[in-house]
Amino acid sequence: FNDELQRSEKMEIISELAASVAHEVRNPLQVTRGFLQLLAEKQQSQDKVYLNMALEELDRASGIITDFLTFAKPEVAKFTSLNILDEFIHIEGILIPMANLQGGKISTEIPEHLYVRGNSSKFKQALINIIKNSIEALNGEGDIRIWAYAKQGNVYIHVRDSGEGMTPMEVSRLGEPYFSNKSKGTGLGLMVTFSIIEVMEGELTFVSEKGVGTEAIIRFPEDIE
Ligand code: ADP
Ligand code: MG
């Protein structure tokens, strides 16, 4: 019991620290990116290749922060009752501009009184990682439908995209660390997502067809107040 307590205290300290570091590190990364970009635009020589490699590595570093710590706050990860609609209002603030920029459409249908138990930052991180993959799978056109409902003591959230889809082999590898088919991917997004959903005693499944699209189905125990 003592060991367990110490372990969870350590985990808390680590996650608080990680959140602070993410906040502090993100700005200098962005500033560095801006300057390197300026330099890269001016160069014609071999140096341009090195500068572009440096830019790609910076993007990888930012990607890792995004996959783990988009909503992280330097505070203890509390479990509370989460209103799905409220959480989505914050999630949309990040994702709608991202979808607009990349040329996809997102629509949501979420009723007002759906509750699950969990940590708000972690919940948002899990959903962001799923929806961001959908945006990226669209490759510039198509749409994403998100809907949620309660059924038999559970809350279900569906995220369906008309993106590139996956083979059964790819679906079976989802959540595996470093599994990525993207040139700038981290392969860490869904690993994080699966672990957050597991801690919330929920379940994540994917149904996908290559060339047609993908649907993520998330189930959580309903929190009835
Ligand atoms: P990353 O996005 O950095 O590649 P993820 O863990 O988020 O890492 O996803 C792993 C891989 O799973 C992606 O590279 C992609 O090939 C596949 N994938 C995940 N979600 C989808 C989706 N909605 N449509 C198509 N492929 C997907
Ligand atoms: Mg991802």
C-alpha cells in the first residue's frame, strides 16, 4: 500500500512537472522555428537542406508536446464529473481552426446532459488525439461527424471521418508506441489516448475501411449525479 501511494505521488509530481515544462518550452520552440524559417528562405546552398532538417525535427518536438500535453495544466490530475458538451466546447476551440486550415469540416451533435468521470485535461487530450488523426486522414477534403448519447449505463462518443481509412493490419497496430504512417507523425497520440481511456475505465474501438473512412467508438461508464 505504501509503495502504491508513493508511486501515485511520484506520478503526480511528474505530470505537474511535464505540464510546466510543456508550457515553458513551447514558446522558444516556436520562436526558433520562425528564425530558422527565415534563414531557410534566404539560403540556396546545401545549408538549406540542413535548415529544413532542423525545422522538421523542431516540428517533431512540437508534435510530441501536442500529443501529450495540449491541455495539461500544472496541477494535480483530479477526477471530477465531466459534462461532455462543456468539454467539447473547449476541444472545438482548438480543432475547428485546425480543420478549417487543412480543409475539412467538423459537425457535432452532443446532448446537454451527458456526464462521465475523469480528469478534464486528460479527457480533452484523448479526444483531441483521435479527432486530429481524423483531420489529418481527410488530406484536405471530406468531413468529420461527432455524436454522443447515453445507453444502458454507458456514454458513447462516435468520431467518424470520410478519410483515407486503414487496412485491418493498420487497425490492429493502433496504440502501439511509434506506429505512424506520417512523415511528421510521432506515433504516440493513440498510445496516450488508449491509456487515458483505460484509466477512466472506458474502452476505445476502431472500425475502418481503406479508401472509405474510419470510425472511433469510445465508451465510458455514465456518471449519474
Ligand atoms: P501519429 O498521428 O503521430 O501518426 P497516432 O498514434 O495518432 O500517431 O496514429 C497512428 C497511426 O494510425 C497514424 O499514423 C495513421 O496511420 C493511423 N490512424 C489513426 N487514426 C486514423 C484515422 N482516423 N484515419 C486513418 N488512419 C488513422
Ligand atoms: Mg496522431
